[in-house]
Amino acid sequence: MGRSCGYRPGNSGARVVGIVLMVVGALMFLIFVPRWVWTSALGICLISVGFLLWRFGG
């Protein structure tokens, strides 16, 4: 394949951590959105950081 198809061999650990952060952030956002605003904001931040690690990590 190569870089033209979007595949980048590299640090798969960062991609796994990114996916885990996105899942944890989504769960926090869904569970705590009606109760506390700060935990919802933390969930959104975790999703954002997880996405950045997943997309650009490695």
C-alpha cells in the first residue's frame, strides 16, 4: 500500500491509547451530561485528545 492510501506504519500503541481515550470520554459524556458540566467538559477533552493521538500518533 503506502502513504497514498492513508496507511502509516508506526506507533500502534498511541493509536490504541487514542481509541481508549475516545471511548472513555464518550462514556463520561453520556453518563454525566445531565449531572455535572465539568465532567462533561472533561469527557469532551478526552475525546479530543484521544482523536489527536489516534490520528497523528506515531
